[in-house]
Amino acid sequence: MAASGAKGEVFDITDMRNPVLTELQQAALAGAAQANFDFSAEAILGAAQAQTGLSDFGAMDFVERLELWCQCVKEDSFLSPISHAALWTMFLRYASDRLRVEDICKRHPEILDIVIDRPIIVAGPPRSGTTHLLGLLSADQRLRSMPWWEATAPVPTEADAPQADDANPRWTRAAAGWEQQDAMMPLFKFMHEFSPDHISEDIELQALDFSSYLLEWLALVPKWRDYYLNHDQSGTYAYLKKGLQVLTFLKGPNRWVIKCPQHMEQLPVLRATFPDATYVITHRDPVASIRSTLSMWLYASRILRTKSDPEEPKAYWIDRYRILLERCVRDHHVLPADQTVDVYFHQWIKNPDAILSEIYAKAGITLDAETLATLHKYHADHDPSVKGRVVFDLERDFGITADDIRENFEFYFNHFPVEREVR
């Protein structure tokens, strides 16, 4: 299926339930099936030590979580060979990057004294526009953000030094990974982009502590979900802060702008870790967000799972959104009003400038005409109508209506003035 993304182009994925695989997808699955991976903490940590030549992982409490990640991967019987290869590579990357973070902090202990000064932190339901808002704010060069190429290799190695034919090997590796993903799932970029300059969620730094809700997006892992939701995340958020300190040491002290939807269910620990932050909480009809999540999961399942079953994401993610939004309703009061901006989607699409002005005012940053023009250009260049969009069809693909989903979220509509968007 062509996926050029010409202006106004609309893509309707009609084979969601019974995908027709391309020759490239079939070959990739067959090739990945030839490999075997030892999903154990011992194997992953040993491989990371061999790869980096380092041995000190810092505090070892994360090993219990890594073991549970591995157990959950082994228990998800419908993961495809491509998923196994991708997850092993990801776990190894996190372990290796943790070694590098610990190493640079030992060599430069002053890193841990760096102040993460008044960051702007975006949170909101997944698939609700938080990525666009993060990218928009990051267009202001006075703010420090984390592009994907840096998120996937936060501490450069000797091999990452600029070369005559490659000014940034980390960028080049990220670009190659993005091209590979785009070839395998050409419509995914219209749902969630992972190009090398795309601004990444801070969840990549949390993952160095082998926690967060990240694994839930990659496999069906109810055992991990329950563990994560029932364990204090203060240590993992402290590791996120350490990661930001390392990146600040390496590349400058500008004010940070970061985001992760998960923060919406971790507001007390977020507040405790970054007490002087400006908190930007986005709100949208949960049906719109869930519809996108379900469709993204089902589209990706053609290569990431051995079956494309709409009941899998439907059974998991509607309830998962409920938990996330319940915790936001429960804990929103911990955020100081003079440091918090609640962004409602229906207001944002009508008058984004007013909301940007409020964000900048509460962050104590001047929003001058030049900066506003820069933000307007980013907003226009990244409008869905510019790069194309995917049709989401709840009834056809999932046998469910908007009202069926929405009835689970009356508590959210009762607490926040969110408009019903999807009919």
C-alpha cells in the first residue's frame, strides 16, 4: 500500500483483521525466526558488560524488574519472532546505556549536583496530542529537549565521535532504524513518528531503570502492569532526573521540556521529583485517544504478533486508560495551580495561542512575536493534513461503538470539562 503522505492523503487500512503481508514483511518474519534469544537478566546484563567493557550498573534493585520483564515476554505466547528480536535488542540497549550513565557519573561526580531548573513537563492520555505539543514547545530553541537519536544513545561512545563522512553517527544509526521500521510498517509514521529528529518521550530514560509502563506498549504484560502500578516509582523518577543531569552535562544547561503520558498516573512522584516544574496536562475525549491506540496496536500486530486479534487491545487498553485517568482525577490536586496548565483539546484547536501564552506565563518565559512565529510554523508544518492521516474505524475493526467505550469514563467527564469528540 502506497504511503507517500501527500497533502490531504487519507489511508484506510482495510485488512486490519486479516492482514495481507508484503514480501518484505514475510521475509523479515522468516529471517527473525532463525534466531534464538535468552530472555534472562543474567544473559542481558552479561551481554551489556561485554558490549561496553563496563561492569558497574549502580544500584541493583532494577534486576528484579528486568527479570519480570523477561518473564512477561516469555509468557506472551503470541509475540512474533520480530518482537523477540526487537525486545532483546531494546533490553540490551537499556542495560548498556545504564552502564554508560553510571560510568560517566563516576568519572564526573559533579553531574549529580546539576540542577534541573523549572522544567516544563507535558502529560496527558496517550494518543491525545502530547507528542505534537512537546514538539511544538521544543521548536523554541531556548528550551532543551531530547531528540530520538539522543534518547536511544544518551551517552556517546568513542565510536560516536564525528567522522569525516558522518558528523553524527548516533543520528545515522537512528535514521537507519527509522528507515527499516518505515519499510516494514509504512503507515505507522502517520500514527507515531520515530524519525531521528523526532522529540522523544522521557520514558527512554526511565527505561534505564527497567520500569515505567513502556513494556505494556510492546507486549501483553498484565503481570508487569500490576507490579508497576503497585510499586512506588520514586526510584525510577530519580533515575529520569539523573539521565537529564547527564544530558545537561554533555550538551548544555537550557530549560528542559519533557513529556510522557505515564506522568498522568504518577503525579505525586512527578511533583516530588520536579517540584518547581510547570505541569502541562492535556485532556481529550478518551474515545479519540483509545480509538487511535487500538488501531495502532492492531496495525502493528501484523508483524509484531503471530495473530491480529482485535480483542487483544480492546480487552487491555480500554481498562488501562481507565486506570490512568482515575489516578489523574485522584491526584491532580497535588499540582500547584500556579504551576499547572490544563489543556483541553476542543479549546486548543480553536485558540492555541491563548494556551501557549498561559504555558509561557506560568513557566516565566517571554513569548515574543519571533518565538510565536516559530511555533506557528512548526504547528503548520506538522498538521496531520500536511503529512497524511489514517482512518480509524471502531465498529468495523473492533465491533464497538464510541458510546460503548465512553460509558467507562463518566468519572473523567464529571471531573474535567472535556468535550465529547467522537460520535
